[in-house]
Amino acid sequence: MKKKSLSRAVDLVFVLLLGMVLATPQDVLAQNHVVSSSDIEKDVAAASASRQQNLAQLESFLSSKEAQHAMKSAHINYQQVRNAVWQLNDDDLARLSARSVKAQKDFAAGRLSDRDLIIILLAVAGLVLIIVAVR
């Protein structure tokens, strides 16, 4: 008899829980974990714009007259470096782009000599090639 009562109680609890789940609007459950497509599109567009800006900055730095001369002197193929830049992940690209901006500003302000800039240019080109080769 106790077994039958327990079975009925379990059945009753199950029916009540099932009723609560079915009575809960599905929109309420779904809203907790859904990101709108417009939010996703905005994030993708922002990431793409940031990547394009970083690519442009780094390419500008590496295609400068000084960089071209330094790479030629060190027997580094500019086209190989340029192709490698496009293969960098977003984090590495952002980091190297920020360093190139700082180097250009320091050079323009007179805090870096031509020699210092050439060393930085070669270091950036070398880093790009190494990062891509390791992957």
C-alpha cells in the first residue's frame, strides 16, 4: 500500500512539473540565451573594421621607404612579410600594429634614430614571419 501511495505521489509531482514546464511560455525560456542577429552583425562588423585598420597600419609601416630599405639590406622578402601579415590572428595583428604606431610616433617626435627605427622594422618583419611559421 505504501508503494502505491509513493508511486501516486511521484506521478503527481511529475504531472505538476510537466504542467509547469508546458505552461511556461517558450519565449521566456529562450530569451535568456539568445543573442540577436543585429548584435552579432555589429560585433562582426566592428571586428572586421578593426582588423582592416590594423592591417592597413602595419602594411603602411612595413611599406615605408625606411622599411623597404631595411628589409632589402637584411635580405628579407617584403612580399613574404606582407603575405604573412595577412595570416596573423587578430590579437597578434593588433599587438604589432600598436607597436608600429608607437614606433612611428617616437620616430616623428625624435625619440628614435634612423638606426632604432630600422631595428624595430626588422624586428617586426621577423616577428611576423616567425609567428606565421610557428602556426
